[in-house]
Amino acid sequence: MKYRTFFATLLVVALAFTGCAKAEKAAPVPAKPAFKVGLVTDLGGIDDKSFNQGTWEGIVRFGEENGLVKGTDTKYLQSAAEADYVPNLSTFADEKLNLIVAPGFLFEKAMGEVADKYPTQNLLVIDTVVTKPNVVSAVFAEHEGSFLVGVAAGLKAKADGKNVVGFIGGMQFPLIERFQAGFEQGVKAVYPEAKVLVDYAGDFGAPDKGQALAQKQFNAGAYIIFHAAGGTGNGMIKEAKERSEKGDVRWAIGVDKDQYTDGIYGTKSAVLTSMMKRVDVAAYEVAKMTMAGQFPGGQTLVFSLKNAGVGIPNENPNLSADIAATVKEYADKIASGALTVSEVPAK
């Protein structure tokens, strides 16, 4: 009887473990989403502290929020020359990524070519419009955001008894001229007597040219310079830092992303504020729509002050409270439609 009791107990225990094993086996392990996003940079590289870097940050944020593996599910290819655009885009298309992103108007021709070659590939081009059914175009109201930093520059110069500010562009195209136009209007709105110096470097990836132009403008009396020149503008920030470190305080205004940290010297920064062009938001939002099966192919998405696609950083340590408040007032007027900013520089 004891043996029977012993074996009966073993049988109950074995059945209990079998039941647990079946219960555990029945619980499915959530599968990692099969979704891949690729970025092809323009000539500035992934760490240009501007356009490419900002776009990549949006993709990385999207990947982290959706359990994607950086370097495998979210990855990039760097272009050393414009001749690399089509090959790099094609490499990702051959890998059948779910979305391929290209930041910069210089991709217009390459994107159109690749869109035709891979008609089922989802593509996002930032800063230009490519009218293909498998391409979504993201453009920005640069003139609106540039108006705001113009207001900040005008008020800061006026408060400090200066009357010259400057603008440095990369290449002179209508797109970059929108930055110039908005900046000039913002300055003049609050400081009509101010003089605005304007120079174009003819390059987006030449910090040495940016620094040389900054030296020219600072020597001509510019107190604050706003750049829309990608990596070239980093040379301008460097010049502002070096002069400020020596006691000749000059200010830089960043572009595309918050460049405050790029201007740090000691415990201060030479970056007054930045005109944020939320390329990260564009990349993030289109990736999100694509993953949800709602890729907006053939559409042009506009990012403006109204939908927070452009603007200045939430935190601006170098702007006084009254200047920040005035900038916000103008932002509200533009967003509501009460104030219209021209996209074309004054002749």
C-alpha cells in the first residue's frame, strides 16, 4: 500500500509539472517588429551637427520606441560625393527596407531616378518635392522660423547698442534664400535701423569657408550671425567662440537643430539661439505612418510654425525673458495667420 501511495503521489506531481509546462508553452513570446529604416546622408556626413544628424536622431528615436535594433533595423550610409546618392539609395532598396530617407534638396534628381527604378519602395525626401507615387516629400516653412531668430537677433543687438548683424548661407538657391528672407524681415520688424550683411559660401561642407566669411562679417561690425549653411556654418560658430573667449563677444545663431552645445566655451556658449527645422520630426512621423501601413506616398507634407515643424528651442539660456516673450508673440501671430512672412529676400 505504501508503494501504491508513493507512485500515486509521483503521478500527481508529474501531471502538475506537465500542466505547468503546457501553460508556459501556450504563452507566445511577442515577436520583434519586422521593420527597417535606412538613412542616406548628403555630403555633410552623419555627425554634421545639423541636417543629417537631426534626421538620424528622429529615426533613432522611432527605432527605440518600437524595439528596433540600431545598426540593423535602423542604419545609415554616408555619401562622400553626389555620385554616391543613387548607389547608396539603391543599396538600401535592394535590401528591401521598409522606408528609405534622404535629407536635402540635392537628392531631388537621385530620388526621382531611384523611385522609377524601384516603384514599390517607400521613399522619403526632405527639403524638396519629388512627384512620384512612392515618394513622400517633407518641406518646411524656413522663412517663418528664420523670422523668429531675426527678431531675437534684432532685439539682442539693439539692447547691447549694436546695429549690424549677418547672414551666411551655404549655396544660393531659393530654399536657402527663404532663411535669409525670414531673418531679414524679423530683424527689421524690431530694429528697422539695423544693417544685415549677407554672404553665401557656395558650399555646405566647408567649415573653413564658413569661418572665413564669419571673420569678414565680424570685422565689418556684425554682432550676431545666423547661418543656413550646414557643416559650413560650424566654422562661423567656431569663429564666434574664439572671439568671445578672448573677450570680443560675438554671437552665432544655429540652424536645423539646437546648436547651443556647439558654441560652448568655458561655462558659456556663443550660440544665442537656433532656428530649429524639425527634420527629426519629419523622419519620425513618416516612419510611424509607414509602420502603421499608412505611408503617404505622392504627398507633400509641410512643417511650419502652425504644426511645430520649425521654431526655436524650448530652452534659450542666452535670451532674456523679455526677448523670449516677444519672439513667442511673433510666433503666435505667424501661426494664427495674422502675420505673413515673405519667402523672398527684399531687393
